[in-house]
Amino acid sequence: MLTFTSHSPQQTEQFAKELAPRLKPGDVLAFTGGMGAGKTAFTRGLAAGLSVSGEVASPTFSIVNVYPGQKGGPSLFHFDMYRITDPDELETTGFFDYLEDNGILAVEWSEHIADDLPPERTIFISIDKTGENTRTITVKGGGRF
């Protein structure tokens, strides 16, 4: 398990950027944390660390944003499951197809699909807001954290 205290969105992004090389194609990052906790900032850092193309934005209305891998690296699939309430809705997002793509999935509001996360491939990332700009980030699972 890793724990990090961030004092700014930039520190959150830097932590994620440094974590990115430890990830493997097929990993699923399951984020929990309230609105404004820093899940998208963390994903921006992952994207930088993975050297994927595209500007990272919250997938709130699109459900999934795809950032293609560069130079043979894995793609990043950034999901927002906030509005997903049942298995049929999850199926329509293409989530299960993306699991087979050998990219890295970053799943915001993962608690909404907890029963459908692959246990052997899921890394849980909890981002807890502990102050105006302070966050405690905990990373565990996937057999490496």
C-alpha cells in the first residue's frame, strides 16, 4: 500500500505521473473520492506518465474518454461511472470490451460498478479531501501496492 499527502493539484498529478511506470497493460484503477477530490487531476498525471496523446478532461458526460498510447505504450481509457446505476447501463458503456483491449482503465466513481471490477487486475485509489487543497491518496491492490 502507498499513501501520499498532496497539497495541490500539481502534486497530485506529479504523484500519479511517478506511479504510471509501475502500471501494466490491463490494469484497472478504481477511484473513490467525492466531487472535487482530484480524480481527474490524478488521471492527468497518469496520462503524462504513460505518454498518451490527448488533453485529459473529465468524462462526466461522455462516460469514457480514450487517450491513445504512443510508441507501443498502452492506451488510457478514462471512465466516469457516476450515472451508472445497473448492469445493463454498464454494458452499454463498452466497459467490458475495454477490459479486453490491454490498455489501462481509470474508473472514476468505481464504487458504482464494484461487483464488475476484475479483482486480480484492480488497483484501488482512494482520494480523501482533508483540507481545501490537501488530499490523502491511498493506492492498494493489484499485487503490487
